[in-house]
Amino acid sequence: MNAHQQTLDKWFKEKGWEYWSPLSILARLMEETGEFARLVNHLYGDKPKRDDEKEQDLEEELGDILYTLMCFANSKGIDLDKAIQKTFDKVMSRDKDRYTKK
């Protein structure tokens, strides 16, 4: 993720752009998450897609969420590689026996 974060940050700097405020990025993240949820519901849930709705792609929707998370992380100086490693360590320790079949 770090390489992608650096690419994104370089691009922002080349364009002379600033990251949005944390609250604005959070709002954007909720929008993107909503689009992902809607698509998952169309594909696997009970709500069929309307004929007039554009085609969407799960991979693209996940990419939009990751992009937005990278913007948030970059704006706050957070290394996502370190963040996910902390979570892996926590979950792998905490949940190592949690889902063992009895």
C-alpha cells in the first residue's frame, strides 16, 4: 500500500492539490461504501438492479474505497502498511483459536 500512497501523494503534489479535510474525506468514504453496499445487495441480496442503473464492478468499487482511505491516510501521515500489519498482528493473536471447529 505504501507504494500506492506515495504515487498518490506525488500526483497530488504535481497537480498542486491539497487533500480534503478529514470530515470531507469521511463523507466521501461513506458515499463509496454505500455504492459498494448497493452493488453487493444487487449481486447477492434481495434487491434487484433497476434496468436504468449503470453497470458496476466490485473490484472498481473496492478500489474507490481504497483510494479514499489512502487520501485520508496521506492527509494524516498514516502509513497503511503499518496500519494493516498492526491489525493482522492483533487479529492473528486474538482470534487464533476463535473459529476452531469443535
